[in-house]
Amino acid sequence: MRALLPLLRTGWGWRAGAPAAARLPRGKSAGPGPHGAMAQAFYRTEERGQLYSPDYRLFFKNVAGHYISPFHDIPLKVDSTENLFNMVVEVPRWTNAKMEIATKEPLNPIKQDTKNGKLRYVANIFPHKGYIWNYGALPQTWEDPHQKDKSTDCCGDNDPIDVCEIGSKVLSCGEVIHVKILGILALIDQGETDWKIIAINVNDPEASKFHDIDDVKKYKPGYLEATLNWFRFYKVPEGKPENQFAFNGEFRNKAFALEVIKCTHECWRTLLMKRCDGGAISCTNVQVCDSPFHCTQEEARSIVELVSSSPDKGSKEEEQVWHFLGK
């Protein structure tokens, strides 16, 4: 058995010590810049089942080819000094399938969410097509459903913290990219705090212009307003009421966002050390060696092998329907 790599503490994150040379997966491009090359080199994905089916799963591997959890094994921060974080892309911009990290399944692959046995898709609400950003999550964070947030007076939604990446490139499901944090929105979803981080891919051609939330207002006018409206109305086509927001729907700045991220990372650490009740959350991990939920590479491989890899050729994406909610 290959020896486990030592864990290194990097800022708020824990990661395995990396080999000196990290090869890119065959046929994969890292994108421009050293940060893009590094993120792509360290992680790759493996599909099981057919896309747009209940059995579809997207598992993650590290550079050594070992299965890992994108929730627990990818470090939160890229390094300890920069405003640079790892983001796991779940939903590419302009798409509708509600893909998400499966927090209650071992190794937390990405799957399409279901409700009442049906695959979930977000509605097209004119003039927006699907998600209006690359949407995903920060690894090694958790919004604790038993801990009331002092800013919102509501408990967390039991998920990793969400990210809206506003760069120009349409990314792919399962990509791990480096992002700069710019600000945050406090969505209150059915009485739960559901923070939405605003961030930009560090390799975006315009990333150097963006340092805080006011830069989004300056260089992408209308984007924050569209984001607020998107989250306000996206459940209305399902017959649900409009969502509410803390702070009267005002976006908070980078400094505020970083404090929220730090708090959710501490909650995740408590979860992974079994110092709180995680309920049905699966904390199985391969690289956080001091966690009581740590498993071996062989055990992780056995978990993946239990998932069917047979594609269902009859699956297809949901037909597009548009909703007009103008008043």
C-alpha cells in the first residue's frame, strides 16, 4: 500500500503534502497561468453512470490517482497569505441541472439533486438561462444547522458554503479552481442561513481588477442586482414564495465574507473531528489523518466500486421551459 502523504497546515486548510511534479490528466488543459495549472494538476474526476440520471456520480481523485472527498480532502485555502481559495465547480454557467456535492454519501461525489424521486433543474426565469454564474462550493466548510448565525439569527443549511464565480469563462462540473473572494450575500432559505460567496477565478483575464465587492459594481454593473433577483425568484416557479435576505439584501464586502468563511471552516473542523452531531453527513475522508472518519485508499476504492458504472443511454436533459415573472 502506498504510504499516506503527510498533512500540511496551510492557513485555514489541511492538505496532503504534494509530490514535486504533478502531471495533468490526459486530454485535460489546465488553463492559463500557474494557479490554473496547479489546481487542474492536483485533481481529476471519474464519472459513474449516465449524466441526467439518478445514478450519475462524479468522483474525485488526487494527482496520485487515489479517490478523495471534494468536501473534506481538498484544502480550503491555496496558501496561508493570499486571498486565494479552492472552489469546487458543481454547476457550469447557463446550465439548469442542479448538480451538488452529495454530502450524505461516502466520499461525497457530485450528483444531480432529486426531489420526490424526480431530478431537479432550476427554472429559466426571463431573461436568465439557468444559473447565471459558475456555481459551486468551498471545500472544508460547513454551515452548521445547530448553530445560530449571529448576523442572521438563523441556523445554517447543513451544506458547504456556496460560491457564485463571476468570471468570463464557462467552467465544467467537477473543476477545481482558485478564486479570489470579493463579497457575500446572506440568503434566508426557509428559515435557514444560506450564504452565497461572490468570487472570481484568479485566472480570469480581468481578475486583476477585482479586489472587493465594489469592484463588481464598477466593472460588472447590474450583475449583483441580477444575482439578488435570481436568488429571490428561483423557487417561485415551483409554487414557493420569494426568498428573503438578511441585511435587506445588501452584499457585504470581502472582509465580512472572509470572517464567514473562517467560521464555516471551524464548524467543518468540529464536524470532522466528531465534536458535534453531523446527523446524516458523511465525513469519510482519505487525507485528514487525525479525523476519526479517516479511511484507507483501499477502502475508498471499494466505496467507488460499489457504484454502478453502467450508463443508461435513455437519459437526457430536461426540456427547456421559460417563466416570465415581470410585475
